[in-house]
Amino acid sequence: MHRAMFERESELRALDGALAELAAGTGSLLAFAGPAGLGKTSLLAEVRRRAAARGYTVLSARGGEQEQELPFHTVRQLVQPLLAAVGEEEHRRLLGGWYDIVAPAVGLVAPGGGGSPDPQGVRDGLDWVVTRFAVRNRPVVVLLDDAHWIDAESLAWLTSFAPRVEELPMLMAVAYRPDERSHRTTPFQALATRHGSRPFELVALTPQAVARLVRGTLGEDADDAFCHECWTVTCGNPFEVVELTAKVADRRLEPRHENIAELRDLATTVRGSGLVERLDRLGPCAVRLAWAAAVLGTETSPALAADVAGLGPEEAAEARARLHAARILAGGTEEGEPLRFFHPLIASAVHRAVPAALRVALHGQAAAVVAEAGHGAAAAARHLLEVHPDGDPRVVATLREAAAEHLRAGAPEAAQRCLERALREPPGPGERARVLFELGRSGLLIRPAATVGHLRAALEEPGLEPELREAVTCRLAQALGHSGRMAEAAALVAEEARRATSARTRLRMLAEQFMWNAFRADEPDSPARSRRLARIAGHLSGRGMAERYILALRAWDAVVRGEPAATALYFADEALGSGLSWTDEDWGFEVPVMAALTFLYCDQPGRAEAVFAEGIAECERKGWRGSHLAFGFTLLGYIRYRRGRLAEAEGLVREGLRIADRVGSGAPAQLAAIGTLVQTLLARGRPGEALEVAERYRYGTAVPGAVVYPDAQAVHGELLLACGRRRDAEHELAGAGRRLDRRGMRNPSWCPWQQHLALAVAEDAPQRAADLAAQSVARARQFGAASAVGQALRCAAETAAGADRTELLREAVDHLERSPAAYELARALVDHGAALRRAGLPQEAADQLYRGLETAVHCGADALAARAREELTAAGLRPLELRYAQNEALTGRERTAAEHVARGLADEEVAREMRVPGQAVTRLLSTVYRKLGTDRSGLARALGQG
């Protein structure tokens, strides 16, 4: 047995068990905890040895005391050896579509321009890369030593990835000191417990084990008193025992009781001040080299250490030999072999021994040497963080460059540390505003409150260039908006618009003002803003980005106000042009989303889907895995919900909610996802599950401070109504109506609160219900989208009776057949069939019920399909098998009918051309609209003819 493995039987049994499970494909996590010197590193070395003997792939990394602030330092140790021997082409093949996102983080390429991924995007990319590697190179063992010193970015990834090891052919073994930087080791303790074990707490060796270790080194003739004294002076610490016995051997000291006094003297040189005194006795060159290595950190090159120490090649070689003989520094004897301390305890002691002023100077020298050696600004910046400010513009430039590298690697907190240090240098008067701007920009998503302070300070800088002032103002407005302070954001850009001398800047600020006011739940005079927006948009041509944003906002305002759909579509078309970016950091993604949703509410969801698919792909390419992507998946799911593809909608929205949960509780992305999921589950006939989701997130307990869609209060009222709580539903829906009407948001296609309120009060106040339903129909007709009118008519039918009900449902079906809203059509068909059955018209009822059943099944509306079957049974009919498969491709007859309509033919003309009844054309076109996701006006474009 290896000498360092005395009294570690339980740990080794656990290791053998984990390796055996790994051979069977089951992963696990082992954690070894204990103070310095108790043998954690030796245990990991034994893990490596036993894993290698089995032919397993081993990856390893070690946290460094001096590298804790260097982002992804540990990740790079794990990943770089895998790719060191191959070129960029192979790197791209191995990293796949994640290359541009992950490569800067793992240090495979020098980070270039092209945007900054968010930290979650980098973590997701690392998940993919390591998972793929584990599957291809199974089994894999990952060793993490000195985890208490792992940098924050690597730790964030490791602790999020570690729970997955049990699903992979991977063993992760972690060693750490629980008494040092416990906030970084607590996650590993929790993960070990989660994996069904607990961290192995290493304890000191017993006198018997120390005696065996001493005799194994010094010979079996070492007497009992000498061995016991070795245990006493080292307290059973294995590292100190090994070091002490090595020094006894070097001194050729006989291991006898008469030499115990000298043994005690030797023990004082193993650690602390005794170690420092021993280092001093090696001479000034050795001291300087050791200090340089301690400042540079783990595994530095001998040449760098010599340069920092100010030693020539011969002096450095002699000093290195002395330090090696004294068991202080190892390595550096072969070309390419790095220097390293024999133990982290020695490195820590040497670093602490460097006089404070000299340590600062050495860090300054290290920064210069590292930069000159071509290791990049980030490597130099680590040392500049330790240097006293001195007004050096070169330091500011290096720190700014390092911050940009960190941002491109997905490490905004590291970027902020560099920029905060640059401010203390300080930068020159003309440069200070730019550093403040960069600092604010880097912290927008992680520290919005601090971002506000930095950007306000930037605005207060004298002589601010107009272009920079505009950028700072817009970013400050974003920070305020993302902090829920939309009124302040709107006021800020309004003031900037008033003081601007440039027409272009004034228009840009106006666009920002319109946007933030559109999101304000407390906007004092929304109708006035709408009138002003309409007046300005009417004079714009859409040539510049600001004009296009104003046109998009005008389109959205037309939607929520319920202006004619043709008006909204016109402005949305003008705004989108060749497309609007979702990841333009200067402009944001909110307005492109509004423009895309305009198409949805105007019965062209296919166009909306195309915009969202492109936006999602853009976010994923750039590694933006936060709110942008959450909104993308959620609202794409909402589009599928509106089209009646409920199963697809549920999957997309659940993914959006999963991403939104990582962003933070109560964020708009999360509220949108919850509301859409609730609506989708209600449509699928699962109100109990919808209620569980709402209660889990406390959805509906407070009205959001920002406008979100679907409207949270109205959706909560819809949920309460579906659960039979009519009075509670009435309260919520009436409140939503008062709030939205005050703002002029009257389109039932956007928020059908009147329809649900009518159903909530129908039993106790039938006339009020009828009035509400009639108002909703009138508003829907004003908007003009067929889906909106059909949905409103179907609801109105539920408040009517007899022939009126049947006629309203017939008209609802007629409108919905001209729209892409499959689920709403299925509801109207089933309702109409049921009304016809009750009116004594079984043949007509059967036709509508069969169509409603087919459509409901294809939508995934299980409860509606069940109701259709019940109605058919009540009519004495047996539900037939589905008459057509769920296929989104147009049939030949459907395409022919669609092409005729796209050329401008009326339905009657199409019927004559195709020699079929008019009703057959109506149904063919209804299927076309649902499959292509458009109404009649967008058919030519959907067919590629517009």
C-alpha cells in the first residue's frame, strides 16, 4: 500500500465502489474534505492511479490561491489538455455549434470581437462539450483538487453540472478544505449528500500510522520514542510527517530517542516561520525566485519566474536547484515543465512571507513580464489588480482590454473587477466616462442597481461626446427598465430628447421614450402617448433604426388599442423590413418582439413564428441564454397556442419557463411563461394542473409593475373561472378591465377579459353578461381579425339562448374558418354542433361535431375532444376514426385553392375553377389557413408569391 494511504480504508472502499459502478455506466461524486496536509491530494492521486489502471480517461484541475480571480482558470485546466495537440479545425469539430461561445472561456483562441455571451450561455455550452466528451470517451474520471480555491466562474459551472454526473459515465472526485472559503465548498458538500453519500472528513493519523510511515522512510530500526515524537510534533498531519522524515533522512539523523531534541528543531522548519527561515538560508537568489513563483501562482514557467525575480539563466538554475533540494519548488528541470511548489501549504507560506510593499512591486513586475511574454491582457490584469493606483494610462488600457476579454468569455463579474480597478488608477478626464460606461454595460444583467450609479456618473462627466452621451443614456434607460423603474427610464430619455441638438439623437430618444412608456403599468395618459405616436409615425419613412423602432411601436400600439388590423400590419411591415436584431445591445429586443407579435394578433402567426425562430437562433448563436431566450421560447409557444398546436405549445413554454426560472423569480420572462402555460393547460383540459402551476409560483397574487403578455391578472381570472370560482374570477377580470380600459388597451384579441367576465357573471347577471359579450364583439369587429371576431361571437353565444345562440355560433364558425386559429375553430364547431343537436337538427349537428372532434384531437385539446364524443353519443352517433392525418404539408387540392385565392379570386370563382361546391372551397381554405398560419391577406406571402 502507498505510504500516504494509511488509515484511509473507508475512502478507498468508496473509491473502488465508485469505479466499479462507473464500469457499469453509473456516475457518482466523491468529496474528500479536511484541513491542509491531511492527504487529500494523495487520495486524488490514488484515484488517478486506479482509474488509469482500468483504462479510464482522467481529467484533472486544481484551484490556485493566486488564481481565484482569474475566470475559468479551473475549466481551462480540465479542457485544454484534450485539445492541446490539435488545430482549430479539429477544435471546431469537437465543440460544434458551441465553438464561438465556449472557445474564449476555455482559452483555445484569443477572444475576438462579435458580442458577449451571458454566463448561462457559456455554462450551457460547457455542459454540452463535457457531456459529449464523456459519452465519447467513457468512462471519464474528473479530479478537482483544492476546490476551495476554484475561481467563481468555474465553480458556477461545476456546481450546476455536477448533479448530472450520475446520468453520465463519469466519476467526479473533489478535494477541499472545509474551513477555508466555505462559500465555495458548501455546494460540493450539498452535492455529495445529494448523491447519497457525505463528504469524507479526513482526520489526522494515529501514532501507530505515523510510526509505520516513519519506519517506511527511515528504516524499521526507528525506535518507538522517536516515532511517537514525530506524531507529537506533527499532530499526525501526513504532509508534515513526510516532510519531517525527509529532512531527517537528509540530515542522516539516526531515528533514536536521543535525537528527539534535534527532531523538534527540524519540525519547526516544516511550516510557518520555520519554513521562511529555512528559505532565507538558501540565499537571496533562491528567495527571490521563490517569491516570484508564489506571486505568479501555480505551475508557472521557469523563464517567467526568473524574469520577475530579476535573475539571469545561471542564477535562476542554481536557485531552482537549491529550492528543489530543500523541497520547496519542484519541476522546471525539463523543457516545458512548469515550476510548482511541493505543497500548497508551502506556496501560501512563501507568499505571506513576501513583504507587503515588495509583493505589490512583484505583481507590477509580473504584469509587465506576462504581457511582454504574450499571455494577454487578462493574465496581466490579474496582477494589476494587486498594484497600487498610480495614474498610469497603460494600466488603464490593459485593464479595459482585459475587461473586454472577460466579457467575450462570459465572465462579466471579472470584467467589472478590472474596470473598477481602472477607475481607481484613475483614467484621464476624457477617458473616465468611457470606463464608467463600460463598467455599467458589463453589469447590466447582473448588478442593475450598481449599473445605474455608474452610468449616472458617466453622464455627469464634463465634455461628454454626443455619441457617447447617447449610448450612456440608452444603456441607463435599459438598466432602469430592467430594475422595474420604467417611469424613470421614460423620464430620462424624454429629458435627453429635449436637450439634444441632433435630430437623429432626438428621434432615438423619442423611440426609447415611447417604448418604456408602453411597458409602464402606471402610465398616466396612455391615449395621449398613442395619439402622439400615431402623429409622428405617420411622417416617417422607416429609413433609420430609430424610425423603424417607432413604426414597430406604432404597429403594437394599434394592436393593443384595437385599431383595424390592416393598420397594424402596415406599420409592422414597414418596421421589420429586412429584419430587426434581437441581440443588438444598443437597441434591445423588446421592439422586434412587439413587431413579430403584431403579425400573430393580425391572423398571420406563420410570419410571427418565422421571426421568433430567427430571433431564438440569433440568441443561441451568441450564447444569450437568459431572458431573451426565455421570452423567445415562451412567445413561440404562445404563437403555437394561438394556432391550436397545444402539445407543441406546452413543450416550448415549459422550456421557456425553465430558462426563466434561472433568470430570477418575478421577472417578466417568468410571468409571461407562467401565464402562457396556464392558458395552454386550460385549453388542453387540465385546470387542476394549471392551478398547481399558478400556486407554485404565486401567480396572480399581485399585479406586475410592467405590462406583460398575456396579461397576468386576466389570465388569473380565466384560471379561477375554469376552477369554478366565479366570484373570485369576476373580481380579477373586472380589475383587469378597468386597468386596461384606462390605458386604451381594448383589443379582445390581445386580452379577452370581457369574454371571460361575461361568463363569470352570466349566472347571476345575464343582462350584464350579454352586454359585456356584445361590447367584446364590437371591439373585435373594429379590429377586424377573423379569429378575434369568431372568438368573441362564440363567447357571445354562451350568454344567449335558442336561435340566437345557434346563429351566433354559425357566424363564429364562418369567421374562424377564415383564420388560422385551429383551437378556437374546434371550440366553435363543437359548440355549434351541440346547439344544432339541441335544436333538433341531427344531420347538421353531426357534421359540425365530427369536424370539431377531428380538429380538437389534432390540436391536443383532450377535454374538448371528449366533449365532442359525448355530444356525438348523445346524438346517437358513434365517433368515427379521424378522416385525415396530422400533416402540415398542403395537399394538391389545398394548394390549388390557395393559389387561386393568392391570385385574387373570390371563393365563388375558385369553386367554379375547381368545379366543387362553395362549401368545399371554404373548408379547403380553412385547412390552408391553419397549416400555413395566415389569413387570406397573407396567403400570397405564405406561398412565396408576395
